[in-house]
Amino acid sequence: MKHRIAAVVLAAALAPAAALGAAPSGDAAKNANAACTALRARLGAAAFAQAYGTFGQCVSRFAQLEQRNVASAQASCEALQADPTFPATHGGKTFAQYYGTGNDGSNAFGKCVSAFAKASSQAEQQGRLNPAQTCRASRTQMGTGTFNRVYGTNANDRNAFGKCVSSVAHSQFQNELNAAQACRAEQDDATFPATHAGQTFAQAYGTNADDANAFGQCVSQKASEKSNAQQQATVSAAKQCRSEESTGATAFRAKYGTFGGCVSQNAK
């Protein structure tokens, strides 16, 4: 059986609406649509289809991640809304005046959540690796013959590149989901400043106004590091297996069964 990097798609639900305001329910779907539109433009139609299937499947997948962005945004906006020093750092404006519109700014919480969720989504889009580029780099590092043996599943392994793109896209998405979980834990950790030179979660990761993109920057950083490490582990395992196989094909088959089995075992 050919080596593939497995991906398990986790289900997720939106966090409960904040006590002082409700998050716009369409933010996750809207941002997922924008993320998939950006991905299709970057990859091109063929690579996009290899990586994510249809546009609808892409949106459905990334909506799970965008729901986590919304949940994080809710927590951030709750904190800002409850901060008595907010006017001092926002030109004398209250939370309602700064984020809201209309006479009373009653939509301020929803506007804040939308802005924070969008900022995180955009940060993740900008840091998201291109699966096709990742596979081209891996093929160069492994050599075409070895690359085809790792990923190919049909006659003459002709589908190797497409299978690689699909595999990488799935693992990268899973890495983003896992990173989102880790980042939410950091965001909720009251002791975070004590282990980060006195910086809050927002200060440690954020790079824009109100550090609105902090969550997305955190997710992007952790997911990219994991994805890069996985690909390097796969490349190293493929080279190791090629070398081991060359010293004795019979013993190699007895130990691993297939070349893909060797790569899978040694890449872990």
C-alpha cells in the first residue's frame, strides 16, 4: 500500500454567543468561501481539484477552521468589551463607539467579532502552504522515481503528483485544526504572560490594530511548522528506504512489505 499522510477531519461547533452580544452566524461560511477562492486562485483549477475536490467541499472543510476563528474572536471581543481602560487606548471612544455603527452602537460586538474573525482568516490564508509547490519541492528532493513510488497508486505511478497534492492538502488542513485547538488553549491560559516575557497572547502573536489577527497568526505559525516538519520527515524516510532497499531487496520486502510501508514507518 502506498504511503500517504493521513488526515482526520474533525467536526466543530461554534462557541456559544457572548453574553453581551451575538456573533454574526454567517462569518464562518463567508470567510471559508473567501479562503477557498484565494486557494483556487493560487493553485489553479487543476491543482485545486486535486487538493480539495470541489469548491463546495473546500468551503465545507474550511468552515470548521473558520468556526474556531469566530470562537476566538468572540473571546477577544468579550475581553475588549469588558475592559474599563478601553477608551484610554482607543482615542477616548467606548467599545460601542469604536466598533459600532448607528446612534447607539448596539451592533458593536458583532462588528468586532466579524473584524477579528476576518483578520485571523486572512492571516491563515497568507501563511497557508501551497500543496502543489510543496509536492514539487519534495519531488526534487527525493528524485522523481522515488517520489512516484511514495505517492503513486496506479499503473506506472502516473498519479503520484496528484495524490501527493491531495495528501499534503489534507495533512495541512488537519495541522491547522490541531493548531487552532492549541492556540485556543494558549488564548485561555491565564498564565500565558508568565511564560512569554510578560506578553499576553494577543501581544505575542498579533501584528495589527487591537492585535485582531493574533489567533490566525498563532494558527499559521504552528501549522506551517508542523507541515514543514512532516514533509521533511517524509523526504528523509524516502531516502533512507531507497538506501536500505539497495542493500538487499529480499530483506527489505520481508521487513516492510512495500516501499510505501517503509516510508510510512520511518516518517513517523
